[in-house]
Amino acid sequence: MSFTTFEAHADRRVAFVIGNSEYRDIPALKNPDKDAEDVSNTFRLAGFDVFVAKDLTKLQFEAQFRNYLAAADGADLAVVYYSGHGFQIGGENFLIPVDASLKAAADIEVQAIKLDDVLQQLRSKSKIQVIILDACRNNPFPRKDYWLRDQLIAAGGTGLARVKSSLNTLIAFATEPGAVAFDGTGDLSPFSSAFSRRALAPNQEIRTVMAAVRRDVVQATDGKQVPWENSSLIDEVVLMRRASRPALPPVLEKVVPSGVGPVALDLPEPVDVDGGAVTVSIERPPALGRLMLDGKPVATGEPIAGKDLPRLQMDVPKGSGAQEEVDMLAYATRDNWGGESQGILVFRVKNGEGAEGQQLVASLEAEQKQQVLERGIHITGAAEAIEKRDISVPVGVGPVPLKLDFPTKDPAVSLKLASYPATGTLSLPDRTLSPDSSLMADEVDHLRYEPQIGEAKPLIVGVEIRADNATSKRATMKLSPSVEPCDREAGEPLDLQGVVPGLLPNEISSNAVDVCRAAVKAYPDVARFRYELGRALLSVGKVDEAKKAIQEAADRGHVRAVFELGYMYFTGTGTTVDRSQANALYKAASDKGDPYGMTAWGRILFTGNGVERDTGKGLDLMLKAAAMGHTYAMNALAAIFTEGSNGVPADTARAVAFLRAGVERQDMYSMNLLGRNYLSGRGVEKDPKQAQALFQKAIDLGQPYAPASLARMYRDGVGVTQNIDEAQRLFELGTARGDQSGAYDRAVLEMQKGDKANQATAVRFLAFAAALDFRKELPDVEKTLAKFGAKAKTTALNELRQQLKSKTPVSGSLDTQLVTVARKVWEEANPRRDVF
């Protein structure tokens, strides 16, 4: 399986900066919020797409980390910088969200963030990974042991553990393993302060930067804190790259009259596109005259400021240029970063004396005035072309050209960024821009913007348009990130290459196919749109077309499409059932970090279903998927911990912790399962009212089994006043959603009415129960159906046929016909594909 990615743009660098200060159940930290702000500014100056977050809860971390991973897909360099509480358990490092309480043994798995999970996701996304942790503080939680996979492990008291990095990874710690870092007495921690300062050094390799950081922190803490890093980098990593040379126009020409005193050469000011100062030195002076600046001669090699170059003059003495002569001036420009450019001015010297000379001088003066006038017009026109533009920019399709139609290519005109967008990145085809960047006039039409995934607010970009010493003008434009209709109508939850929270299959709109076809046509290289087209086609029953689109998405590197193909082979959707092929695709998706793939492949490894069983790896994969917020994994783990399985001990409190985590993420299956725990008292105190509330919320969200769960409470009068009519209604609702047990219980409820029972109704619901029992979990249903007479069955069959939208020929016994037609009625109701 090939995993090329459309997102791999040249020189893509993404950073996620987190500062957690305001902890709720443990002492707050003074500096992480400020650390995050300072460090994020540093990365922004270095040209990174910076995701910055402060005081994250666990749910907020999951959402923002998924957005960051989508942006980091195919990146050259992915950075995570974390400042806040963190500690180790059994050699595993955990970062602590601000809402963590960590009171129960299972809390570490559902409330904290395992560093290794973060690192593995980055490895699957990017070429080079850098993780920087200012999190080595004392463990503030009183509990001593927590669940880690299949064991209770004691928590470490201080510091973080050493991390084994894979190839091309650097992991930096604020202090050495097992030691404690300080929050600091100033506005920033000693480590963050040193990092922000040292990382801004241009063209310094990161290991040199970290060595300088280490020296600063050791000095600032009197040797009590020694930063440490573990590196397996094979490529150089330079955070603040300054490789651009000062921008100069090509060879210029100028007419200079002799004998009239100093004449302005009108050389354009050299612009450093990275925002630094430029100096100029004369490398080859003219032979026919001397150079002057503000009335003083300029010597060869003498440095002058780049901003002064437009005032440079040449004084050609009388007698030169009696016959036109050609001369040349060569000069060099240098920036703060070591960049250098060469400039050449070729000029023709003509006699400026006599009537003909006076006419020449007058012509040159008029030409200069005209040039000044035109330059002013250029600047005004350029400002008008930009001012108050509102440009819609789609999210998640790469850098989008802004098409500003800049009205001049004058080499003396440049555009400096006065205010950089708060999120996302501005770029040119050859470089990413930073808040200090400048562009030449002929570059402006190539300006691009890539919105940050997860951001929808309009952003303001301010520019200053300049030309030598002329008056500059400012202008602003608005960039409005927009979500493509295909993403909005058919994006999927937890898609790590997606850009929206996503929709479940039954929520996909009727026009999703059309808008996704349009997106595929508009962005043929964006694999995500092909996958979403496949989802839309599945939702309207066009299975063959859907499989083709999903296969194309997988071939182009969309990882969730790989999982979806596995699901299609596993269920026989659009193809024959092939568990071996399904397993291979599940594994491929899991290896690329997809939470759906990790859950599916983890369950297969845990149970040994068609593969050699590996309980430990299977459990670990499901835990990783749950850590990414995948509630299906949480529910699967809850089932394992409820009963205990394959050597994993039962712990109902641990199971309940995962169900509560699912409920917190609004998962309707977790709600139904946790409601059952409140009814039975497994892992919690019995609370029928809480159970009722959870069942009702799950029903409202469309859960298929919750109606029957609440129906049984009304049927038996458990926690509510007994109400057979309400139980009957709820059983019928569950049947319509595909719950075979609910259908069976509805049939039993009818049979319990004795002489008042409607035999045909009982038969009809028994037929639904048998038709929906895909896993053969109701062995008695067919036996019960067989006991009814032909009259009741014939009546029930006729009632079912009346519900069919199309004629369906069936044959066989009455029982066989009933089950076949009941299945067809249910399928025509277009049930959710994700229910089973």
C-alpha cells in the first residue's frame, strides 16, 4: 500500500505550543501560559505554522492535537513544545491537562496524555520530529499507583523518564531525566526564556541552539537545572533560517551629465526579504567621476546603509563625456545573516555644458520628476488594490494564491508585512514568510495563504508599501478561511487528515455527492475529497462507485480510506467477505496512526481473530485509539475490563472510567452502556434515575439499543412507574433502528397479553428479530416463530409486504418468507451503516 500525501509542500514546518498553568485540582503554575505565548511568537518569526493553546483540558487537547496532526501531514518538520505539569509512571511520561484529577487508578489512561502516543503520531506524519518539554516538575498528585496496560504501576515522584527516540527525532527536556525543572521567578521559566532567546539566532542548527540553552539555564539556576536532549537526527534542523539574499533589480542604466555637479543615480533601496538591515559597499568605483553621499565622497569598500543608497550621487568633472563615454559602477549588498548580492549600474556620460548640455540636464530633471510622480501613483494604486479586500480561502487544500493583481512591477517598490495573520502562513512559491518579511513588487502576485486547520475567524493582514525615500502607504486586507462544502457535508469524525469535526454516516446530507464531485474536480490532488465522495456515495447506496472513489483516495495516501476498504472487506460491502484482506488493511491504517484502524486491528490482535493473538499489543493499540478520543475504542476497552479477558484482570471501576470518558465525548453507545451499569450497580452505585437520563439522551441521539434499555425499565417498573404502553412504544422504536433484542422483547410483550394478544403483531416482531439477528445471538427466536399458526403468519406477511417500497419475490416456507421480507423492509428504511 502506497502512502504518498498531497500535503507534502516544500519546506513545510508546523509547531504545536501548549502552556498549561491554571490547573483545577492541583497547584497552578505561574509561567506556562506566558512561556507558550513567547515560544509561539518565536516559532512564528521562524516561519512556522503555529498552533498555540493555553490551559487545555483533555478534550480540548484531543481536538487541537487532531487539527495539528492534519496540518503536520507530510511536513518536513513537526514540533511540539509543552510547558506545564508532567510526570512518569513505569518509564512512561505523561503530560497533564488542566482538568486532570488522577484520583482513581484508571484516571491516568482517560485524563492524561502519554508522550509516546504524541511521538508515534508525529512519526507517522512528518519527516523530522522535535518535542521540547518544560514539564519536569514534581508529581503533585497524592495517588501512588495507576493502571498501565494490564498492570498497576507506581507513579514516579519527580521528573520525566528518558525517552528512546526513533530516527530523525530530537526530544529535549528542561532538565535531566528524573530531575525537577523550575517554574522560575520571572515572567518565563528559565528554560523557555533561554530557548526563545537562543532559537532566534539565525542559521543555527538546533543542537547548537540547545547547547546554548543548556549553558544559559545552568547559569541562571546556579547549576541546579541542566537541560538535556536525546537526538537521533540525521538531517540538520535550523529553526530561524535566513538564507535569502537582499533583493536587487537586474543591471540598471543611467545617463549622467558631466560638469554640472553631483547627479542622483536613483539606485533603488536594496530590500532584505527577511526583514534585516542591509549594508552596501562599492566594489568597483566609476572611472570617470566620484561617488558622493550627502556632499561627502564615498570610498571603495566603505560601508553605507542600504536605506541611503537611493541618495547616492555621482560627480563627473568638466570635459568628460565630450564624446559619449560608458562607465560602470559595481556594488555589493550584505544582510545580517551573511547573504550577499551584487548590483551593477551602467551609465553613459554625456557633456552637460553649453546649450545642448543644459537641454540634457533639463530633460533628465523632468524625467526624474516624472519618475517620482509615477512612483507615487504606483504606491497609491498598489494600496488601493489591497485595501479592504476580503478573500475567501478554503481550508485544507494547501497554499491558496491570493491573486492580488498588484498594479506595478517597479523594482524600487516593495511591500513589507506590517501585521501578520494571527494563524496560518503566508508564503511565496520559494519561501515561507514571517512577520518581518518583505516582498518585491514583482513577487506580490505570487503571494499565497494557507489557513490553519480548525480556524474559521477572518484574519487581518496589514502591509506597508514603500519605494525608496518616497512616502509609504499602508493597507489592510481580510482573509476569510472557508470550509469546502464537501468537508462540511461528508467529512468524517477523527479523520487525522480531515479539517472538520465530521459527521456520522446517517448525518450525511442528500447533496453531499454533488458537492464532493465538484470538490474532486476542483482539487484533484486532495485525496480527502475522493474519500468523502466515497462516503457520500455509500450513504445513497451507490456501493460500486463508492468503493472506486475510496480506493482512489487510499491509493493517494488518505489513511482513513484504507481503513474503510478494510471495513468493506470485513463486512462484505460491495465485495465478498475477505477477513485476510480486511486485516491487512486494518493493520496498514493502524500503522499510520488512524484511530479507527488502531481500534479494529487492536481488537483483532487481542482476540486472535484470524491472526496470531497478541494481547499486549492489541490492548495497547486500543488504548492509543482511546487516547485520541475514539469512543469505539473506549467502549471495547470497557467490555474487556468489565469481565476480564485474555489475562487482563477485571476491574469494573476501570471499565466505568472509559464509559464516562465516552459519555463526555457525547458517544451514544457509551451512554447506553453506562446506563446499564447504573441499573446493575457494576462499578458504580445503583442509580436508576441516572440510568434513565443516560438512556433518554442516547435515544435522542439515535442509538439503536437504548430504546429497549429504557423500555425494560418501564416494562418492569424499575426506577420508574410501570408503563406497558411506553415500553411497547420504545421496543418498536428500537426495532426500527435495528435492535433484534428489542424486536424480540416487543414480540414477548405482545404474547404476554394472553387472550388480548394480536398474534400477527407478535409474529411480525419475531420476524424482525430473526432478520436482524446477524450474529445469531437469539437462538430461540426461530423456534418461537415456528410455534405460531399459518393464519397469524399469513396476516403478518401481508402487513410486512404492504410496508415494502418495491415488489420483492420470495419463496420458501412462511417462516422463511417472513424473515426475508422483514429484512427487506428494514433495509429499505435506509438504516445507519455505522450501527453494526
